[in-house]
Amino acid sequence: MPREVRHDATGPTKLDEDDVDEQKGDIAVCRCGLSSDRPFCDGSHRATEDEDEETVYKYEGDDDEKPRREIAEIVYVDEESSDGD
Ligand code: FES
């Protein structure tokens, strides 16, 4: 279920009354990180419905043939060596 999501925004989007969905009467804010209409939910979260609890995923946009990959390990380039070197 965990997933790596890249965010490019550097500030908030303020919501107002115009953001309310007239048909549903609510505001759905994306919490999965996959929406193309952030901060609003666009239904992209449906791609996460069959995620495995123990697997970390990377979603690769609109690639219909391979929309996500499983991540085996995340390596940080600025992390010091763990063996003391
Ligand atoms: S919660 Fe992210 S697209 Fe719906």
C-alpha cells in the first residue's frame, strides 16, 4: 500500500465555495497523491485499490500498459554510509 509519489507544487491551493462539486455537494481533496487535478481528487486513486499492504509502488503517470512498478529499495544519494566510512 505505501507508494512513492513525486510532488512538484511548492505551496498550498486555497479552497473556496467555487470548488464545491455542484452535483455531489462536497469537496474531495486528493490524499493518494496521484490526482492530475491536485489538490482535488480526480478518481486516480482507483489505481491503488489492489495494492498489497507490504509492497511499495511507484506510479508512472499515464502509461496505460505499465502504470506502476514495485519498488524494492529506496536509496538516498546524500545518506552517509551506515558502516561508518
Ligand atoms: S484521492 Fe487521490 S485521486 Fe482520489
